[in-house]
Amino acid sequence: MPAGLVISAPASGVGKTTLTLALARAWRNRGLNVRCFKSGPDYIDPAFHAAATGRASVNIDSWAMDRATIAHLVGRGTDADIVLAEGSMGLFDGVAARGVSGTGATADIAEMLGWPVVLVIDPSGQAQTAAAIAAGMRDYRLGVRLAGVVLNRVASPRHEDLVRRALNDVGIAVFGALPRHAEISLPKRHLGLVQAEEQAEIGKLIDEAARFVSEHVDLDAVLRSAAAWSVQPAANGLNVTPPGQRIALARDAAFSFVYPHMLEAWRAAGAEISTFSPLADEAPDASADVCWLPGGYPELHAGKIAANARFRSGLRAFAETRPVHGECGGYMVLGTALTDADGISHEMTGLLGLETSFAKRRMHLGYRLAAIAAPMPGHQVGARLRGHEFHYSTIVAQPDTPLAVVHDATGAVIAETGSWRGHATGTFFHLIAEDR
């Protein structure tokens, strides 16, 4: 029977991802079968999990998914020895209004699955106060059990001793303390970590993180703190309709933000997926019946996309007779123009009238609930789609017919409605699930 743990923290940027990757690789090196999940909507971390464990990772999200969907996804971990769910933001951080099965907080997943929490704490600039924070988090919500803490970025042996003593006084186990170690820092950019597939040395970095954590953390004690569990088989699988029978999927460094569970659900429903690279000037497979452009970083490659005539003409020809859908960055590429951070405007494919700009960055971040007002691949009018939006572009023009009425997690209507024209549709949010 597998054992489960949640890796969380009081806030973002404390070291959850690094610890998760290090524990996963260290236990894998010991011969254990390790599986990871990501709590919340971050679509970058699962690829790091896969690099550390050699096994696919998916997102589980209490705001967007019901319990049956979460149970179905987590059920893949029943053949593992240890399962780690990496949290997002702080342990209890979610949205103000409850979604399908929770607020999106990591604590929802910990309570739902009955997995204890290993808390990563950065005590920089404090000492005993770190124990007060840990104790407050331990007692904040009944049903969420704290297994212990790992201290990160400890300044000195004296600093470590002060924090350890304080935690011991409040009855909280310390599994280890990590000194500052720049060699295991993961590079970042404006949407989070630089993607795993873009880092040629990611395996070496994870190996170094595993070695470092193994020296400073009691891996056996952490493993013993995990809770044995068995998932009850879900009555239903994922509630996902593929956008078509044969899907041409854009896939490269500019188009990579698509949730792994969505692709798996499409395949499980019998769809075939063929990938193509717009950056390599490839057109979508002419035998496909739908084309899907995920989000990613088109703003970093806008000049190349604009110059790739075969891709642009091939996509336009495809859209004359068959549906083409873009999410976020993919939506921007379906538009007429994208202005990069230097203020240079690049011509896009022109299937939609959307114009976006990164010259004046503005962050758009949060869950989205969309009521579809026009058909889009895989979904009919009236469908209620749950997703997540995260980008820094500004809408210069969005002249086409709105695709949906879109609300944020508080119920407020937002301007990022998506749009459609002919066979082309696009949204700023990344689809996570459809309401049953």
C-alpha cells in the first residue's frame, strides 16, 4: 500500500519544488517507486516531477475538479511506494469563494486525501518566530495534520539551533535543515520557473538537489511520517470531451502550456494526437480534424513565428475548413499582431482580430469560470468550463464576437471573454475541467 505526503509552505518561493524534486529523486535512487502530483493550477511543475521520478505527473485542483476527478487522477499512484503532492502558494491559500470541492488551497487536498503535510520553512531574518508560524499552521485547520518541518536557507549552526529548540518546545518535528546552496536554485522567468524541457542540465540539477537534501534531511523519518492510503475507485473518470478525433497539437518552446491530464483524457476517449512545431515552421497535420494551440511563451519567439511562412499559411489553410482553437499564448498567435516587450509589433496569423502587447506588462492571474456562448472544439453552447489564466499581456483590440461570459473566482465578470470568427476560437484561460 502506498504512502502519501503533501509538501507545502507558509508562502511561495520558500523551496517547495526543490524539496519535492530532491526527495523524489533521492527515494528513487534508493529503489523506491515514486509518484508526484501538483496541487493547484501551475502547469510548469509537473514536467519537473516527471524529470525527477521518470513518471508522469498531473495537476489536482479542488476549485476546478470534483472529488471523483481528483480520486481518478490520484488513483494512478496506487502502484507507488511513496506519493508526493507539491502544494502551491501557502498551505491555506486559495480563493475567497468555494469552487467544485474547495477553494484551490493545498490544505483541501491534504484533508481530502488524509495525507500529512511536510512544511518547508525559510527562517531567514527570524529565529523562534519560525516556530510560532509552524505552530499556528499546525492548529489552523482541523483535518490537516502536520508531520513536521524542513528548514531551508538556514544562516548558521547557531541559527539552526535556535529554531530547532523553539520547534521542539511546541512539539513539532524537524526533519532537517538546509543551508543556503545556490547550485540547486531553479531558474525563473515571468510566468514562473523556466520549463524543465528548456534546461539541458535539469537531471544534474535534480541529482545535486537530491545529494544535498540527503546530507541534511532525515529521509527515513520523512518517509515514516507518510500516511498509508488506498483510493476508492472513482465512479466516473475525467469529464473531458476531446476537441476532435484526430488533434493536431502545437508543441515546442513557444507552445507548451497544456495540462497533462487533458491530453491523457483525450487519448483515453479515443482521440489521436499528432504534434507539430510552429517554431520549426511546421504546419498542422493535414489529416487532422481539429488544431489546438496551447499557451506558452510566444512573446519570446514572436519574430520567428511571424517569419515562419509555412506555419502561418498552413494554419490559415487548415482553418478554412476545420476548427482551430488557441489558449492564452495560442490565442494571441491566432490574432493579427503581438507587440513584444521591446515595443516591436509582429504580425501573427490573422485568424482572429485580437491584438496584444507586452510593452506595458500587466499581470492577469486567477481561476476562470466560462459559460460558452458559441461552439468551440469539444464543447457546445452552454457548457461551463473551469480554467486558469496567467499572463502579462495587454489587450489592444479584441473585435470579434465574444466566445464566452467569463467570471473570476469571486463571480465578477471579466473582460477576457475570448472570441471567435469562422472556424477559429480562442480563450485567455487554460482549460482544466468542465462542470458535470
